[in-house]
Amino acid sequence: MILGIETSCDDTSVALVDAQGWVHALVSQSQDLLHSQFGGVVPEIAYRNHSLALLPLIDQVLQSRSLSWSAVEGISVTTRPGLLGSLMVGSVVAQTLGMAQKIEVVGVNHLLGHVAAPFLKDAQHKPTFSVEEEHLCLAVSGGHSSLYRVQGLQRVQILATTPDDAAGECLDKFAKMLGLGFPGGPQVDRLAQTGNSRRFQFMDHIPNSLSFSGLKSAAQRRLAGLSIPESDLPDWCASFQEQLVDILLSHLKIWQRQTGLRRVTLTGGVSANSRLRQKVAQWAGENSLELLVTPKIYCTDNAAMIALAGLLLKEKSSLDCSSSSLPGDFV
Ligand code: KG4
Ligand code: ZN
């Protein structure tokens, strides 16, 4: 059993995952309410609350499975990228517990956690291929939007990545412009369900890279000085979401054609978006591609994906927060 710890941003999360990738426990504490009044994550508030929440969550997870420390063979913790103070809370707790309990500690790159997430197993989700089988991974979150060629977690090649804003950041800013609260992605998704996605046009072309700053600025220009009636919110959200999904899908299509890869995974917080899931599934179906979509509970930041990533990287382990070449870095 591996204990996973994730504290890279504003979610405190702890999980137990076994050597086959089965999730035995996952408990997360969101800080959304604390940050929403500021319209975004405040680093100082985030790390102070991680330091309050983490140890009780670890106890809770072990107790939920009636396990003692003797059942835990390793600790896997996010060591980068993320907010420095938040990362330090997780790393220091993991290192201290590792020393006290004489358990190996593996430092994990958060993005590799997202790459591993589709391969977690539970009663509702059994992956149809393994992480070692070569595949194309679209990882979209609040901080990152990237396409990877994956041949196991030790061999993850960056094919394309955003030169500016990530898709989630763009969604969150758009939601903020409409006064929808933080994080905005789920609100936009919910309102878009009943909206007309063709009503508003933000951009007249798909950007050449996985760039979302153009879409964000276009929305800023269109919304400047407008007071949007509540009844129009669904149409604004559906139109904006459609164009954001189209950028992601068009780059996914380009890289699938270029690499010829027939297996595809979809992961990261934004991959919880219902329209993105629907359009990617439709495209994969039409092209007979093998698609593995991350279950919604493992899309946003969680410790189960960090535990699995640690397991998959374990052979090259040891935690070194200062090293510039952690195991499982990108090639
Ligand atoms: O992976 P994640 O939890 O954190 C990072 O690693 O950044 O992703 C958070 C992002 C936020 O921008 C949030 O608005 C977005 O994921 N998100 C969604 C949905 N659920 C979360 N975006 C669109 N639709 C959703 N249903
Ligand atoms: Zn993340």
C-alpha cells in the first residue's frame, strides 16, 4: 500500500493505493470557500490550511481502512510544480513520517500524477490499456494544458504545451468576468448545459499553439462595459466553452494525425468538463481510437494519482526537493 499526499495548490488530499493501482481510500479537503472571496488562490492561506488539515486527513485515511503504519510500504508526495509553501507542507510531512516510520518516500512531479490518473482502478473504472502502452495524453488543468507522448511514466515526451494561459485558468478568468465565483470551470460547465453555443463568437480562428490568452482577451473585450442579464449567462458560457473545447480538440486531432497513435487519454481538472468529454469521445469513436477518460473524481487534484505515479516511478526513488532532475521528469 502506498500513501499519496497532494498539497501543491489549494486541495489537501491523501490516498491509499495498492501495487496494482487500486484505490483503497481517497480523502480531499477543498479550500475553495476560503479562496473564493479573493477570486483566486491566496498562497499564504493555502499553505496555512494544508498544515492544519494534512495530519488529521492522514489519520482519517488510515483509520477508514483500519490500517496501521506497518501496512504502508511507501509515501508518494508531490514535490513540484506548485505553490512553494504548499509543496513544502506536503514534502516536510512526508519526509518526517518517512523517517519516523522508516518508509521510503518518493517525490513526484504533479503533472506525472495527472498522466497516471486515467490508470487508477476502482469498482467503477478499469483502464482498457496500460500506461506502458504508447499513447497520446491530453492533460488540461488550471495551471497546464499539454499534449504528451507517453510510453510509461519514465518516458513522457512533451509534444505541445501552452505558451501562455492554461485552459483552466482561462475558464476561471472568464467565470470571474461574469461574476460566477471561483473556481469557475464547473460553473461554466453547469450553465452551458442549457445555453446556445453558437450565439457569441469570440475568435475567428483556432490559434496555432495550445494558447488560451487570445480567447481570454477576446472575452474581456466583448464583455467590457456590458451588464449581462442572468438569462443570458447560459449562452455566454456555452459559446465560450465551445470555443475553448474546439482549441483543445483541434490540437489533439493534429497531434494524433502527426504521431499516428491510436490510444488516447484525457486527464486534468478541465477534463471533468462534460462538453470536452463528449466531443473527444465522439471524435475517438468516429476514428476507432482507444480512448481512456479519467473518472471525474480523479480529474481535479487528488492524492490517488500521486500515489500511483509514485508507484510507477518507485524504482528510481528518493526525495530531493532541491534536485533539478527528479525521477520521472519529462524527456
Ligand atoms: O487539475 P486541477 O485540479 O488543478 C491544477 O493542476 O491546475 O484543475 C483545476 C482546474 C480549474 O481551472 C477548474 O476551473 C477546472 O479545473 N475544472 C473544470 C471543471 N472542473 C474543474 N473546468 C471545466 N469544467 C469542469 N467541469
Ligand atoms: Zn493538477
